[in-house]
Amino acid sequence: MAKYRADSSPLKVDLGVGVYRDLSGNTPVLACVRRAEQAVLTAQTTKSYVAAAGREEFNSAVEKMVLGPAHAARRDRRARTAQTPGGCGALRVGAELIRAAVPAVTVHISDPTWGNHTPLLGSSGLRLERYPYYDAAAHQLRFDAMLERLDRAAEGDVVLIHACCHNPTGADLDPAQWQALAQLLTRRRLVPFLDLAYQGFAVDLDADAAGVRLVAEQVPEALIAISFSKNLGLYRERVGALIVIGENETRADAMQSHVLQIARSIYSMPPDHGAAIAAHIFANPTLKGEWIEELGLMRTRIAEMRGLLAQQLRKATGAATFDFIRTQHGMFSLLGVSAQAVERLRDKHHIYMTADSRMNLAGIMPHNASYVAASIAAERLG
Ligand SMILES: Cc1ncc(COP(=O)(O)O)c(C=O)c1O
């Protein structure tokens, strides 16, 4: 980021950041958020404390949005939700819960995965192991290897799963693969920890939660970490939630009681402002409709840039090697080139991405796509 900022070239392209960018290169405040924020400020009469679980109306709206209105876990009162400081807060509280319940357990994380998963889960003292997920050079999932590895995990182990828009690969499981994974988790008595940070960024709010809903229907216990940083653009407000699903009501209550104890011991209470805005949007049909529209615009822009870059790469390379960029989901894809090629793209072409060749497609604009494609074509080998 520092190198990008210091680069004075007019050609420079930032594909390294982790946030959404519009066509002007801005990370905008959504219009629905602006309107909800006004309403929240007008109606607010106190800044007194809320609770360790945050806002009740936020939690119940989130639970419904993630699990769907008719989910078995909700019907059987086995789901409990607590507002957290962003998705990171949910991941960390979930990690502490696991550590307190079964200190010797292993958490299996995908190879590759989002860089922050390791510190967020690992610093609670949990043992982390990687399961094969994606072959960056071949640009495809390693689903058979993933299942084969998880089949050898110890009973009771935890499996961290990206719910949609896998970060950094953009490669998601299809419905049949979700089904196979859910069956394996159930058969081997593994506990899924689902990370849902991009609901609405792949297809829509319901479709993007389909994997989570399916898994949560089949296993007795699950954890779900949710972030509203991306889909509501509320990054700095720290809006997230942790859903825990227990085997029965008593177990779910016990899990939630631990969650709140952990929250109290780390940050006491989650920040309220962003959650108040989110809850206001979720409860107001007009604002919710506006949000779904704005979310659709962000999703469409990314999909269009995926298509444009893939097309330009076809033109520049004369091959279909990079067609995978078109069909993957969310903001990120791995270009699948060496760290040296990433360096050359930066030093010779002013194109910035992370060392693992993760590109944020929201950094692609209609005016820079052909330049980025030509540069990649020139540097992709070696
Ligand atoms: C995979 C994944 N999980 C969780 C998060 C949590 O984000 P936040 O704590 O900003 O809500 C992110 C954000 O980049 C993410 O990419």
C-alpha cells in the first residue's frame, strides 16, 4: 500500500486493496446507509450501553437473513446470535469459544486462505492445519484432495469454510460439492466454522447463503461468522455477528452464555452505531430494497470487470488461460503467477497486487483493463 501511494506514475493500478471500489475508484458510503444513518441519529436519545450481545433486533434480522426464515435450526431454537465488532470479532470470539470448549482441537483452514485467518484463530492458541483447496497454477479447485484430507481429520475437529466469494481465490463450491462436504462433516463428526463475509457479492443474498444453510441443516453444531463490512460498505463501523448452533436448546444456551462471557472479557460490548444503521435498513422494506439494489450494482460492476479483464487477457495472450477470472466470484482471484512476476508487474508496469498474485477485481476500470492485460501477458511467465 505504501509503495502504491509513493508511486507517481499516472499508469498505476491498485489491485492489492481489500475493499470495494466504484468506477471512480472510491469506496462509497451507500445511499441507503446515509439515509438510515440520518434516521438513527435523529431518533437517538442516549449513548448509554446496549449489551454484550449488541442489538436484539439486529441479531434476529441477521439470523433470518443468513439462515433463511424457515431454517430447521431456528425452528428448533438451536441458533443463537451475538453482534460482534466486524467479521474479525466474530472469528476471534468463535476461536476463543472453541479453545475454551476443546483446547486440543485442530482447526482446518483452506490452503490458501485469507491472510488474517491465521492470526485471528491461531492467536487464541488453537492448532491450525491446512487442507488442500485450490491449485493456483492450474486455476482450479482441489475438491477431491480437500475431501480426502478432511476425511482423515480427528472426530470433533473444526473446519473453517468460506461461505462464498472465497478470499483469495474467488473459487467457490458448487451445490453438489456443498452437499458432499456437508455429508462428510456429518459422517466424520467435524464442526463447521463458516465465514460469511461477502453475502450478496456472488449471486444474491439467498443464493450466497445456500451452502451455509445446507451445512447448518445437517450437522448438530456449527459456528457462523458474519461481516457487513463489504455488503453494506460499513467497514470502519465494525458490524458483524456470530451465530452458534447447538445440538439442542440447552446446548445452544450454554454456547451463547460462553460467547457473551468471552465478549465481555475482550471488548465488553460491540460498537452500536453501524449495527443500528444495519438494523434500521433490515427493518425498513424501502431501505432494504434500496440496499439490495445497491448491492446488485456492486456485484454487477465486479462481474463486468471480471468479464472485461478475461476478454482483454484472451486478446493479449491469444489463449483461454485466464478465462477462469470471468466465472469466479467476489472481489478476488489469484492470477496464479510467481512472486517474481508480481514484482515485475509492480516495478515495470506500476500494477500492484499481493505477493500471492491476488487481484482485487474492483481495482479494474474500463480504462485500465487492456493495459493490465497487456502487462500480465508480458510478465506472466518466469
Ligand atoms: C474472508 C473474510 N472473512 C472475514 C472478514 C472480516 O472483515 P471485517 O472484520 O472487516 O468485518 C473479511 C474481510 O476482509 C474476509 O475477507
